Amino acid sequence: LEVIASVEPRIADATRQELADQRSSLKLIASENYASPAVLMTMGTWFSDKYAEGTIGHRFYAGCQNVDTVESIAAEHARELFGAPYAYVQPHSGIDANLVAFWSILAHRVETPALEKLGAKNVNELSEADWETLRHELGNQRLLGMSLDAGGHLTHGFRPNISGKMFHQQQYGTDPETGLLDYDVVAAKAREFKPLVMIAGYSAYPRRVNFAKMREIADEVGATLMVDMAHFAGLVAGGVFAGEENPVPYAHLTTTTTHKSLRGPRGGLVLAQEEYAGDVDRGCPMVLGGPLSHVMAAKAVALAEARQPSFQTYAQRVADNAQSLAAGFLSRGARLVTGGTDNHLVLLDVTSFGLTGRQAESALLDAGVVTNRNSIPADPNGAWYTSGIRLGTPALTTRGFGHDEFDRVAELIVEVLSGTEAGTTKAGGPSKASYLTADGVAAKVKDAAAEL
Ligand code: PLP
């Protein structure tokens, strides 16, 4: 930090403050974690300075021998850890990984057959007219994914996202009564819509998914099954999700971030069955430019950590702690979407406290509890204010929290929310954003949280 301070002291100060904030608050954001010092340090090296467009052994730049080493090791760890035939570790983020997967599917299922039919080796050989026809065909495909308010991600066909614009899209939700995925409903939707791409995976669904069933549905309608395991990759890596709950053997392509439950650097990766490997390997130039070589190095370190037996213990504790957190809420009368959890997150319905998600999120932050507001199925408050709070256990499990601490976390959260009222605007009208927490509650909870 002294080196940074000698150039731009404000950045050194902000960095110091970020560390203090992350240490003193309760980090319950389900997509966050604490990466190890080894992972963090690996990101701050000279690999940051290197350009390496292309793929291992086939670069558009000279002098990439060390990047080849790093990328090969990261890919090898990813293949071994997840039991995947092929791994691509270049994507800079989860969204990039999903874009690589989308375009690999389009290349495999639309572009390559069209080129073969026309007797062309690549798109550069096509006439203007054939190129226009192919471009139209690439833009005329269908995608079926989980809706945002049921727990899906923006990239699963949400209209404002590129995935909702690249594809004709439809979405499946969850059962309005139980909040659970209904595979018969998904199958019926798939039969009717006949998507090219079917996505399974989620950001805010507190339950496990049966990927064998999802593959069966995809096969029946001729779809490519893509699973986005960004949130639960750590549970797959640690063996908590096994058999039909492990997506890797069932999906044609599996994408993930590396920074959530997997506890690595910010980034993404794509795992593929052999038939898609060649397509994914062309992530650059298809979607990506130069890889972040320093981050690929950090991915290798994080994946090596995840192959240690201690990571299996960690993953099991993440899932056990989510049970403790859910039980802590239920025993205090709070309502959880689906009535509980069997992964790493719980979705608390805050309407029973008379609050919007936005009000609850702000009140909790005042008390040193960092969460994010989240839509619940058929949310009456819409996607901005929402009616839910999403809470995840990966970060605090890394800090060593167990059953008792998570029960106390539930107690503190209920104390804050019970002590908070929906506020009004200056003009006196109701506001979905303003709130009033009873005097002393936030400070008391903040002190209690710091003691944990
Ligand atoms: N996929 C899922 C399921 C996610 O939850 C997220 C991030 O929240 C992403 C993809 C996108 O990851 P990133 O923020 O790294 O682009």
C-alpha cells in the first residue's frame, strides 16, 4: 500500500478502508467471498503486462510461452476438479463465459453446418449474399432460461440483457405455490417453444436442480443444455452437489464464475463436452480479445486450492451453515421463499416485516449487515425495490462461522427488520426506499456483529 500511496494516496486509503469494511461487517452477499492471500497476490504480477490473444500454443503475439504454461495449468486443474473433458479459462467474467458459450453453440449448431453446406472453410469465404443469410440465421435462434424473478440471471434471456436481444427468448418460472421448479412445466414449455439453447442454473434460487432431468428435456426437444453454475460451482467442486445434482456430466456446456462459492479471482470459465471443445476454444476471436493472464494464473491457484480435501470440508460447511441460517429465521417466524434452502443461499421475504427489499437492505447496512435486495416470485414491488433479501453463507463460512454464529446472524437480522418501519417521503407520501429504524438498534447490532 505504501507503493500505491506514493502515486495516488486516495486509492491506497480506499483500499485500506475496503479491507476494514469487509472485516468489520457481516458479508452475506451470496455471490461474494474472501479469496486467499495466494489468489490475491497472484493477480498482482507481471502477467498483467502481457498480451496473449489466441489459445494455448496458437497465439497472435510472440513471447507467450509463460502464459501458455499458466493457461494450461489452470485448464488442467479445472478439468480435473470438475471431471470435464475440456476447460476454457479465458473469460473475464461470468457474463463473458456465457457469451462464449452462446456463440460456441451458435457456431456448432448453425454456422458450421451452414458453411459445410456451402462448401466454405470459414465465414470470410462467403459471398455477401450467403453471409447475410447466415447472419440472419444466427440472429433467429431461440433460448429458454429461468426468469429473473424466479432466481435466474440476466444472461438467461432477460430482455434488457444482450441474451434477450440476441435470441428469441422465453423463460420458465417456479411454481407459484411452492416456489419450486416444476420439471413438467419446464418440459411443456420446451416442447412448445423448441429452443436451440436451454439454460439451467440460477442466482437466487435456494434449492438444488436435477440436471439429469434438465438434460432429458433438452434432448427431447433437440436443445443444447447449458448450465450456468456461477453461484454453486464451489458446491460442485467440493462434492456437495453430486450425481444428478452435478451439472458437468449432463450439460453440453457448463459455465461459471470463479469468484463466488469457488473462492477464486473475479473471472469465468467454460467447461465443455468434447464435441463443443473446438468451438469454445475459439472464444478469442469469437467474443474475447486478450486474456487477463494474471487472472488466469490466479484461477490456477484457486482451482488448486479447491482440489485440496479442505475445500470439500468448506463446501459442506457452506451448505450446513445455510441450513442453520434458514432454521434461525424460521424459528423466529420469518418467511423464506420455498420454505428453506438446500444450497448456499436463503431468500428472505421481507413483506412480513412490512418492508420492501430496498428498505430492508438499507436498514441492515446501517447495522453492518451487508446483503442485497432481490426479487421474489411474482414480486409486488418490481425488480428495483423488490420484496426479498438474498443471503449467502460462502463468505462468512470462509471466516470460520458455524451453526451458532449463523443462528446469531439470523437473530440480529430479525432484530433489525422488526425494529424498522417503512418510511415516508418529505412530502408525506409512502416511499418504497425510505425507512426508519428504532433508536439504538443499528448501533447495538453493529457492535454484536463485530463481536462474531
Ligand atoms: N451467471 C450467474 C448465475 C450469476 O449469478 C452471475 C453474477 O452474479 C453471472 C453469471 C455474471 O457474472 P459476472 O458478474 O462475473 O459477469
